[in-house]
Amino acid sequence: TAISCLCPCCACFAWLASLAVHLLKIPLNVIRFFIDLIPC
């Protein structure tokens, strides 16, 4: 995008933000996986 060309810092921050979101989603997916394994 034009913004990332003008400001590499912004692109780096956006990448870090998306990485953080993915790292937060991983434990939730693991917990959901184990909850699905429990027959109730």
C-alpha cells in the first residue's frame, strides 16, 4: 500500500500487530480443540 511505502515503521507495526493477533488465537484454538474432544 501507499502508506507502507511512505512509512516503513507503520508496515512493521501492522505486521507485529497481526502476528500478536495470531499468537493470541493459537491458545484459543487449542482450548477449543480439547473442548471438542470431551464428549458431553
